[in-house]
Amino acid sequence: MSSLFEPPQSWPHRAHSRFLELDGIRWHFQQLGTGPVVLLVHGTGGSTHSWADCAAALSEKFTVIATDLPGHGFTAVPPAVARARNVYTIDGMARALQQLLHALQVQPVIAAAQSAGVPVLLRMALQRSIAPARIVGLCAAVVAPPAWYVRFIAPIIGSVVESDAVALSAAKLAAGTRIIRAMLDSTGSTLTPAQLAQYELLCGMPTHVHAALAMMARWDLPTLMRDLATLETPLDVIAGRRDRWVPEAQLRRAVASVRGATYRVEEGGHLLMEERGEEVARWIGGETA
């Protein structure tokens, strides 16, 4: 695949960015540090930038691999490849990420994810394509869609699945209005101006918008939750007390149905790892809160 978009030089940890083409997907990932491998997976609409402070702190003791999921950020997926591999489903994301880890010849000792990235890791563990000592799920998107989803996304979700035009229109809307800041405000998290600017850059990219919307359109949580009865990997779920995208009470009930899972609540919103990056790194690394 020829020269495609790449992160700007100002992108967090740009010096650690790597690119690898596998079966039609041109992956963007970042690798920092040395030691046992920790895998970091962002949620819908995120990218490697979501883990910037957390990855830096973890890299003092671990090899950190953070990746842009298919279609997100600077990981490019041609439309024909997306259709052939059904890449925006939970299973499709899990298979694609498994392929990347296999190519890199790594097995994470700890796997951590935020929001919709958590179901991807859970599916990988169920398929035994990863076997970490534990999975850490931040503000795990394993509950029914919240009100913001219905208000902002549901009206257009039915037409987005294969529509570049919808994604282009949404990207133009994001670039010309305050809708991105309004959506981020609705997370319950407080971001810095630099963090806000990173999301605005991403949401001005039609490919990123298309991937995020298509991912939400194809998410099959009931099947995943049913299959979690066979999960053997220890699961630690951390909720944000101010999270308005994954309501804490609903998440608590969902986690209670997973055998052996632990659950706790910390101060913060849906983007917990961006608000409290160094603390989240300590939690992921096994240090007490």
C-alpha cells in the first residue's frame, strides 16, 4: 500500500510509531519500553493517543504496544478488505488484532482496554488468541447504549455501514461545528486543550469517522456476554464515577454476571486513562489504587 496518511510530528509518541501491512490492513501501532508486554486497546473513536500518558508510565517497566484499531486513527483498511473480512465486528476486530500480534511475535502478559476495546480483548481471550495473566477493562462498553448514543449516533447509524458519503459529511460537520467538544463533554471527563485538539483532528478524517460508526453499527454484545460464561482469564473492571457513556450501575450488574471478575469505581469520566494516565498505568501494572 503506497504512501497514506500518517500521524503528524506533534502526535503523542510519534517517534515510537510503526507501520505494518498485513492482509490488506496497514497497521499503525506504537511500541515503547522494554520488559514483559502490555497491550493497550482504545475504544470506539480513539487511537494510540488515548493512552499517551499511561503508555509512557508503563514503559518504565514493560514493553508497551498500543495500536490504532482497524480504520481508526492511522490504521488504514480499504473498503474491499473491510467488507471481505467483516472487520468492524467484535469478532473481526479480534481476528485482525490477533494477526498483528502474531506478526509481531508477542504475547501480552497484561492486556488493557477502554470502552469498546474491552469486548475485543474478551473475544480474543475466549478464542485463546491471547492468554494474559489478566485483562483490565476501563469503563467497559458491555452494557446497552446510553442516551448520548441515541441522540448523536442512532439517527444516522443505519446508513453508515458502507457509505463513504455519510462519513465524509460527518467529518465535515465535526470540522465545522462544536459537536466533537459537545460529545467529549458528555463523557464526564475533563480533557486538556491538546487532548481535545487530537480528537478534533481524528474526527475530521472521514476514514476514522466511518470506522467508528461502522464499529458501533455492528456490535453484538448479547452474544459476547453469553459466551463470557466460559471466560478463564481474570478480568478487572474499573468504572468511572462520572462516566455518562457507560452508566456505573449498569456496568456493575453486567460485571457481576462474569465469574471471578473484580469491579471497582474510581473518580473520573469515560476517558479515565486520559484524565489519570499515570494512576491508570499503576493499576494496569498491578500496583494498588
